[in-house]
Amino acid sequence: MSDITLDMFEYSSDAAAQAAYVSNAAYGNTGGTITTDGLYKVHTFKIGDTGTSFTPCKAGNVDVLAVAGGGGGASWGGGGGGGGVNHVTSQVVTAQAYTITVGDGGAGGNSLNGGSLPANGNNSSLAALVSATGGGAGAENVTPGQNGGCGGGGWNDQDHGIGSQGYDGGAPSLVSYGHQGGGGGAGALGGDAGGAGNYSGDGGAGLLVNGTTYAGGGGGAGFSPTYCTPGAGGSGGGGAGSKTSTTYAGTNDLGGGGGGGARVTNTFYPGGKGGSGVVVIRCLTTDFLALQSYSESTIKTQGSYSLKGVAGLTISLNGTLTRNI
């Protein structure tokens, strides 16, 4: 006999039959690294996952967290701002592929050594539905703190940056060249560098979402050894200011701002790179159960019901038809 492929579907409105289908259904959304958190499936996309997709198996509501890359810290300057944080708790999605973008952190500045200025972080997004703006770069003596998701810290006569999805960077100080502002965090302002004392501003604290703190600001760094205490990094991955050749980057996957680098005599240490961002999508497992045909690569629907392949023709001597109920 010749080979034959036979697909059979059952269209049923009977409550018991529908319940039986659901009991055998599997979670159907795909994309990223999938973990289980109680009643939820969690899809996590990191910097290497940019350009991949999140694909729901059907329409429904999901929880989306987009964290952008943190801003770079400056050389002898302000800390970088944390990446913007955009948390949407009831985002409608449908059965289609949504492109994911995960923003990297901005480069740290080294312009005082003939290099480049610090850079803003890069944006993160779930297609056009939910987006987060990269953190602002810290101020150097030739450029102000940059605006961004969280603002970059200020420097003496260079102003701080303004946050659009977080907080502003620390204000500049006119007291001394040693006081540099901390970068803004998603949960708090960057440290104000003004006032007496040998300190630069701390980075602003990050924002706690579903048990993890994201997008802390980077600490500023001033004129050492006269002003010898750089600012601390904000909780949520902010890099500390540094008075050595070691730079303190923001933490990857958290969107922390990079720490500023200090001036020691006539040596200008570079600022730290911002940390990369992340996109996290939480889905209630029971909302996205797929009734998948055994012999079809896509889900079939008939009205408001799902269709499930229930039979296939086996190749045997007598052509037995096998049903799977």
C-alpha cells in the first residue's frame, strides 16, 4: 500500500472534552531563556539575544520589564546614569513574533587622555510595545551630564543630566573641582556633590522589580588625593567611582551606570562602562496553554475552540488506523 498521511480533528463544545484537551496541553510561548516562577513562566533576554523573538501561542496579557543599558562614567567626572526602566504589568500580546532588543551599556569616557567622551547607554525594547531609554553619560570638564533613562552626574560647572524613566544625576558642585555628581538611578537621585568634605557623589539607588534591583547609578570621582573618596555605586549594579587605573563598570543584565574615574595629580583615569540591560517577560502559565496538533507544525483553531490531531494512519500489514484519545 502507498504511504498516506491522515489528520483528524475533533470540534467539540462539550465541557468534559474541552477539559480533557486542556489537561494534556503544554505551555506554548517561546523565546529567550524560560524558567518557572510559581504560577508563571519567565522569558529572559540578555545582550546576546538581541534580534531574537518572543512568540506567544495565543492572545493574552503579559508582564514586561525592559531595562536599558547604563550610561558610561566620565574621566575625572560624574558617574553614568542607570538605564531607563519601563515595567508594564498588563501588556496585550497576540500570536505573532515580537522582536527583542537588549541595549548594551555606554562606553566609559577617556577624553582627557586623548580618547573619547563617555557615551549614553543603548535602548531596550519588546518590539514597539514597551521600550526603555539608555542611561545618560556622566559629565566631564568639557561636557555636561547627559539626559537619558536616568541622568548622568554633573561636574563642577557642567550640569547634571535629566532622567526620563528614572531619576536625575547628582547636581554639580561649584565648591571645588573635587566634587563630582553620582549618576541617577531608577529608584533615586544621584548623590549631590556639593558641600564640604572630600567626597564625590554616590550613584542613585536602583528600582526593585519582582525581587531584583535594576539600574543603579554610577559613583562620581574627583581630584585625588586631595579629594580622595570617590562615590559609591548605587544598588542595582551601579559602578563605584575609582581613584586607580581599575575602572568600575556597571553590572551587565542590570543596566547599572559606570563609575567615574578620578584625577590623580596629572593622570586622568578613565570612567567605567555602563552595564547591559535586559528584557524580562512573565506569563501566567495557564493563560498560554497550546493545544497542538500531533501532525501539524502550527496550532489550528475553529471559532473559539482549539483543534487537536487525534488520529494518524500507521503503516502496517493490515493498514490499522490508530486513535489517540
